[in-house]
Amino acid sequence: MSETNIPLPREVADAYVDELIALDPVTGTYLGVRESSSRLPDLSPAGQDALAQLARTTLARLDEAERRPGADSDIERRCARLLRERLTAELAVHEAEEGLRAVGNMATPAHHVREVFTVTPAETDEDWAAITERLRAVPAALAGYRASLTVGLERKLYAAPRPTATFVEQLAEWADTGAGRGWFEDFVSVGPESLRTELDEAARTATAAVGELRDWMRDVYVPTIEGAPNTVGRERYARWARYFNGTDLDLDEAYTYGWAEYHRLLAAMKEEAEKILPGAATPWAALAHLDEHGRHIEGVDEVRTWLQGLMDQAIESLDGTHFDLAERVRKVEARIAPPGGAAAPYYTPPSVDFARPGRTWLPTMGETRFPVYDLVSTWYHEGVPGHHLQLAQWVHVAEDLSRYQATVGIVSANAEGWALYAERLMDELGFLTDAEQRLGYLDAQMMRAVRVIVDIGMHLELEIPADSPFHPGERWTPELAQEFFGAHSSRPADFVESELTRYLTIPGQAIGYKLGERAWLLGREKARERHGDAFDLKAWHMAALSQGSLGLDDLVDELAAL
């Protein structure tokens, strides 16, 4: 093959996306591929092996592509580095057989099976006919997932018991939402009457499969893993940290950084708390006072409308001053999250054609009264200028990058770091207008610093420093981590429990918020130093948001060069 017939790295990356969609129609649905709407992936060991083989084949193609003339351009180089880093990290996780013990309170294959229905097109009878077929595919998908977990049990690759117990509870809720029917029956209740019989039958079949998985997990899996550790240890943690952060972290340095941020933020929180409740014993006493006496939004529909207005207002204020936004990027929707998931808000990006807009999701956890202090900076994080502006901009410029860089190649710490940077940016720009909002923002920042401390600390069983006000000299355990988190958070007990379970489910992911923010801030500072008085923040923001995803290995250098 002549050099001119060898594809460039971006072409290799986009070919990978096409082949990935064929194997994983859940990814296809998130990308807006309607042909994916009726199918679910093979979650068995064979399905996992097929994905791994695709990664290996793509890496071999990339080796050739990087030798082609033109492959050293900035845009090709960035794509190649991301593709190689991501696929290598994914293969390391696969070869460690982590997919054979993928159990927890979020981001498991079973969660993906359920959640994909919330983004599957559902406007026309044809859409609902595809949903019917997808519902009928649920039993096979969950059977494949169970087959993977069975192999894991045979090889003594056990999930952590605490997240497993939570997962069983979630399955029970999905199987029966409290009205004698399951989540899938609730989901299809708004479907067209012309397909009512087929939809109801398919939904019952899907619910029955969830019930079977719940029973097997409860009766077979849970007793088998009894006594297994809840934490993963340094070797597994380092592998997962690479996967979520796109770099081989110095975990001990990151742990020290987390404590430094803890002390800095605690001092700032005390200053704001004094303005709200003079003499408060702790900042969280002031936040508890706000829970009762601060500004609130009453009602689920009302809070959704309020959050939509908050994002719309941010777009109007920021577009043209600190960002230049395409019209289709300006659209974002606030939604209420379906019950039965984790407690934290989240964001789903737009489809590649923007037919489905970016959406923020608020889990209400049964609440109907929502403190404003807990929402403002969170929606700057999830919506605008946070996740939505970055991820929607990536989709907007995908043709200039590659579909891979704009979608499936996302590095968690890059995206979460930008979203936390976005919260800080809104504070810098004066959008947090009173002590309530600033204390809420600092509380959210503190949560991310505490995540670095407890996620690394408990999985590596590190020692708590001597200058800590909490159990100095002891070694972290999940129980101490939950107590520490609860003492340094305004969130209710069920949120704290869900958070700690999350860290046990996906080790190394939660640290990326603070470490990613640090990378974004450092890159901005280096760019400012390089340009001096000519530094243009708006231009830098748009260039930074248009370069696609990067691991933290590369992010600072690329940001500094803009």
C-alpha cells in the first residue's frame, strides 16, 4: 500500500467509532445513530473480547497512520495521541479482567442498558417500534452481563460487597417502582396507543429479566463475595486512575494536594459562613441554617424550570463576552433524572446532529424542596459554562477534529476538570452574588478536595496527616471516609452514602475533578504568561474548547500553547 493510501490518524479514529457503534449500539444511541435504537450490546465475555480486539486492531492501524506524510500536523498529532492513550488504557483495564466484576451503584453494564432508553428517540411510532425491539433485547443483554460476572466468580475476581449490596437494591427498585410494575413499564406508559400491547409486553419481559438478575445477585453473587475487600489497593487503583485521568499520576503527591486544597477552602468557607450565621461552629452549621432559612425552590416542576432559566441566563451573559457560541450550542435542556440511580446530578451531551440537545439531569431523591445555594454552582458545572459548553462545542467542531475526539474519546478528568474550572470562572466573573451562593460554591469545591483525599486515601489505606482535625495518624477505611465526607459536606446522609459507594464502584474517577481543574488553571496561567497584556480570555476559551479531549499528560502543554 502506498503512503497516500494509508489513512491519517483522524480517519483511523473515525473508522474506530464506526466499528465501535456496530459492537455497541448504546454508544450509537448516544451519538444519535437511529439504526442503533433497536439493539443492545453483547455484554458477555465474548462481547468484551470483541471490543478489546477492535482496540488492538485500531492501534495497529494507528502505527501505520502515524508514518504517513501529514500525520505530524497539530490536529492529526492530538488525535493520534488521544486515540493511542485511550485505547491503551482501555486494554489495560480489559486485560486485568475488570469487566468480569463490573458491579456498583453507577456506570455498570446494567445501568447503561436502562439509561440508554432515556436518550433513545421517542417521537414517532417508528421510534417506539424500535424501542419495543430494544426492550425485547434486554433479557439477552442482562444474561450476557450475568455470564461475565459468573466467570468473574469462577476466577475469584470479586466486586466490592458494599457497592454490590447497593446495586441489588437498585435492581429491586427497577423491577418494582412501588406501583406493582417496573421502571420499563413506567417508561413505555407514554408510548403510542397503537403499539400499546407490544410495548407493555416487551416492557414486562425487560422487567422480568431485571428481576431475574436481582435474584441471582442476591442469592448467588452476594453470598459468594462475602468478606471480599471494598477497596482495590494501589495496583488496581493506579490502573483505574490512568483510565479516568489520562496520565500516570503520582498518587502520593495528589493526596498531599488534596489536603492542601482542604485547608485553603476551609479557611474561605469560614469567612463566608460568618456572614450568614455569625459565630457558627462550622461552615456546615451555616449551610444547615440555609437548609431551613435560605432561598429555596418549591416543587419538582418548578426547580426544573428554574434550572433552565439559570442556564439560559448564563448563555445570554457569557456569549459574546467570554465565549463565542454557535446557535446550536446555545440550546440545553434541564431534565429531572429517572428514579433508581445515583444521587448526583449529571449531564448527557447532544447527538452528533444536535437533534437531541445537551441535557442536565437532577435526581430529586424524593425531595420537593431545593435550596438555591446547592444548585447554582452545580448547574454552572453541569450546564453552562461547564459540561454543556465543552461537550457540545466538541460535537460542533467534530468535522474539524474527529468524531472520536468529540465523543467516545472523552477523558473524564479533562471534562470534569473543565466543569470545575467553570464553577471557579463564574466566581471570578462575579456571578456568585451573595454569601449563600459563594458558600455553596466553596462547599462544592470542598467536596471535590475531599474526594481526592478519601478516594486515594481509602483505596491505598494511607495515613491521615498529623495536622488533620480528623483522626490524625490513623489509616483510612471506607467507614472513616464516609464519616469525614459527611462532616465536611452540606449533603444529606443518603447522598453521602451514595458518594462513598460511587468511589468504591469507580476508583480513580472522582479525583479527576480537582486534578483536572488544576491542569486547566495551570494551562491558562502559562498561556497568560506567554501572551502578556495581549492575552484574550474569550479567544483562549474557544480555542481550548475546540481542541477536543486530551489526557492530563497533554492538556497543560496544549493549553499553554494556545
